[in-house]
Amino acid sequence: MGMNNREIAAVFERVAELLEFQGANPFRVRSYRSGARKIADLSEPLAAIVADDSRSLTEIEGVGKAVAEKIEVMLATGRLPMLDELLQEISPQVLALLRVPGLGPKKAAFLHKELGINSLEELRKACQSQQVRGLKGFGPKTEETILKGLAIAEQAESRTRWVEADTIASRLLEHMRAIGGIRQMEMAGSYRRGCETVGDLDLLVEATDVDAVMDRFGSFQGVAEVIARGDTKMSTRLDSGMQIDLRVVPKESFGAALQYFTGSKDHNVVVRGRAKQRGLKVNEWGVFRVAGEGEEQYVAGETEEEVYAALDMPCFSPQMREARQEFQWADQRELPKLVELADIRGDLHMHTTATDGKASLQEMVDAAKHRGLEYIAITDHSKRVTMARGLDVQRLRAQWAKIDLLRENLEGFTVLKGIECDILEKGGMDLPEDVLAEADWVIASIHYGQNQPQEQITERILGALENPHVDIIAHPTGRLINRREPYDVDMEEVFAAAARHGKLLELNANPARLDLHDIHCAAAKRHGIPIVISTDAHSTEGMGVMCHGVQQARRGGLTAEDVANTLPWNEFEKYLR
């Protein structure tokens, strides 16, 4: 069976790592890494491009003839012989050496060759026994640096979910605000871009007293080690292993530094290229006009807006800055106004004490009204989810009767009689058709049989989409970030079927899920499928995660028009059968 975009991108990224370790031509390494990045960000399936005789894979920026040929091989066979050959030459475990800060591929390869080091643990033992310092190009200081870097390298195996990084970032900002003299302060990096996982944190500060800022930064609760402290930059490592970098920048450079350190790397490459075309230079210190040999004239840098304006570009929302479509949108003067939390009018996936929720029906209704929502759907589990005390027909109808009574005293607020109905392992729905026909809102979801083959899981979801009583598919890939991989489902088939049957797809706002991911959101938009951002709340507090779903939707380039539950109730009704 052929491979999907993300699998192909992962193969090319692994090829680039192996070639880099071998000391291959840097341009060759870069071509595979660039190809991997572009493919991972592509919302359209590579298979669809190959199937179209009028198109070529080389139309994709960053995909040359050699990469295109290998894509075709993987689509046809599900494997890349080149990777198999490289893996026979180099053990994948050796690649862990490349994660040690300051080591680099050349030194890592040298240690592997000279000392036979094949893992981080062997590298630690070699440093502790002082074998490394005796090698040419190394020394006691390098050995000490490697030992310090090993702790960071071991933590690099896992990235922190955004919501957990947000807790740290919020505490850090509160900690820093306690001292005077800070004029501006912002978090940057992948955290500011809203990436679903974060490697480290970047803090930018404009302040009158640099030493006071650094002293305060070093006293943040949880700091295990000060890695480095210079004139304007300081790095610490927390007990958790996360690194936080502080940069103190002058007023005239704050906007430029914020733009630069927010990234992404690929976005900034394009920004620098466009600056060069205009005879300008842009870096973390500002935008400069290159006047002559070694002469530069400051143009802008106080704010991000003036940095982008100097390059005749709009100030892109941080979530957009991934070098996907933002520059194309800007060139065509079609930069979308991304969906905002204030746009959301309804929440259409939540649970009560009838199954595994922590609040009653009335409490969930009151909490939703308090949040300013106009409508909700009560969607407790169906009977297949026995661990959650899923509802059978009798209990479900009893709950709907309670909702009918509740509705009699509601004005200006709508409660839908819903159900999160399991898609059974053998296919088909967990409740009878006549019962589903009585519901206002039917969510179909998979909780069991997640390890089935792709064809079987895909067919189960397609069957649900064909069911006339199903409105939407919940958390369509079943992933749990950093805990569980998505199940093997052909999402392009799912998108096509949802569009064909006029069904919706959920973006589950639970920060452990964020399912659909951002690339799938962009793909759904391309197919014209409305997205519903839902909290899947199991408590009144659980409704507060809507902001995470909105952030993910923004990363997918979605506007309010792409999200069905931004509509007022009288317009949303059209989505009901």
C-alpha cells in the first residue's frame, strides 16, 4: 500500500539525517530536508497529483526530479530502497548523537568512527572515562560541554504539549513582571506560533537594567541550571529539561527581534529573500538598507508591523508563519482574517453525569450560557463505551425527555438532543436507526478497534458518513499528542466522502487531541467541508479549552466562514437534517 504525505516526509527527513551523519554533500542533504518540509505542509495528497496526467510533482516548491522519482516509488510500493540501504549502513540509534547540543554531525560521526560510540549512554561513559578529550579537535572543555548537553539531548526525545508550555510561560511572565524597568516583554518561538508541541521557550525583553532582568530570570522557580549568561542573552534549563532562552534587546530592535525569534525558520528564509530583492537586509536587529560596501542604514525595527511594512508585506498572524500559503495570500491581497474565539457561538460536543461527565445537564447548560454561547449539544456516549457507562436506548430517551422539559424554560438559548454514537468495530452504528432519527445532532466516533488496518478503519468511517442520521465525525484520527499515534485512516477518502454527503468534521479542542491537526484543517477547507470546533467537555471547566481549538484552526488558515459553529443559531440550523 502506498504512503501518505506525512509518512513520505518522515522518510525524507530520516534520509537527510543519515546522509548528514555520513558527511554527504550539504546541498544533497538540504534538498531532502527541504522536500520533507514542503511535503509535510502540503494539504493536497501527493497521490492525487501523481494520478493527474496534466500535473507533475516538480511543481511543488522544493521538490526536484530526484525527490519526485522517489515519491513515486513510495506511493507505488510503500518503501524507499535508498532508506533501507542507508539503514543497513548506519544504526538508527546512532542518530541520537546528533541531538547533543554543540556536537554536530561531523564530530558525532568522528566519535562514532574513532571510539565506536553508538548511543547516548556510550557517549556518556566515554566522556566520564575521559576518552573524548584525547581525540584531535576535542579537549576537556568539549568533553564537559558534551556531558552537559547529554541531559538536554535525552529530553529532546519528547516535546512539551502547548498547553503545558503555556502554563510555564504564564508563570514566567508573571514572575518577570514583579520587577520594575521592563518596558516590553513577549514570548516568541514555536510557542507564539501556537504549535501543538513546543521544544523550548524564548523570552524577549526590553528593559532599562539588563542585570536586574537576568538576575530575576535566573531565580524563576524550577530553574535547575543556568546554561549560559552573556551581555544580552541568558539560557536556563528547568527541572523538566525544558530550556528557556532570554534575550534583552533595545527598543529600536524589539519588533525585529520578535519577528525573527518567532519564526518559523522557513518563514524567515522567505522574508530575508524578499528583503534582499529590495536592496534591504533584515535580521534580529532591524531592517537595514544596504547602501554600499559594508554600509547599512537602519530602516525599521521597533514593531513587527513596521518590519513587514518595510518589505511591503502585511503583519502575518504568528500562527500563519510556516511558509505554507501566507506569502501567496499576501501577494494576491487575499490574506484571510483568521477565526477568533469571539466568533464561536455554539459548542456541540459535551458530556454530563449521565455517562463520564462531571457536571449535570443543568450545570452544563448554565455554564454554556455564562460563557455567552447561543447553543449547545448534549452528546453523552452510546452504550458501546462501557467504561463511560454509555447510554442504551432507554437511558438515552430518558435524557432527551429531560432536555425537552428544560427547553420549556429557555429563551434565546438552544439545547440540542445529541449523542456521541460509536462506530462499531465491524462497521455500523452503536444504536438503532430509529433512535438516531430522533436525535437533533449525531456525532459518530471511533473508540475501539483503533489498530485495525487502514482499509477497515476507513470503511467504518465512510459507512458512518453515508448514514443519513450522522451529522459529524468526532476526533477523526483518534490521536493523543505525545501519547498515541493516529489510527491508520485514509483522510483523503474521508474528506471526499464528507464533502459528497454534506457532512461536517470536528476539530476537537481538547489540547491532548487537537484532532484534526492543522494540515488536515487546511485540507478540509480545500474540500469545502465546514469544521465544527468543539470542546468535548466533561465538566463545566472543560468548555474553556475552546481557545486551543481556535488556535489550531488558525494554524490551518481557517476563517469564521470555514467554521460552522461561528454561525448564529438561526443560520446554523441549516446544518441539521
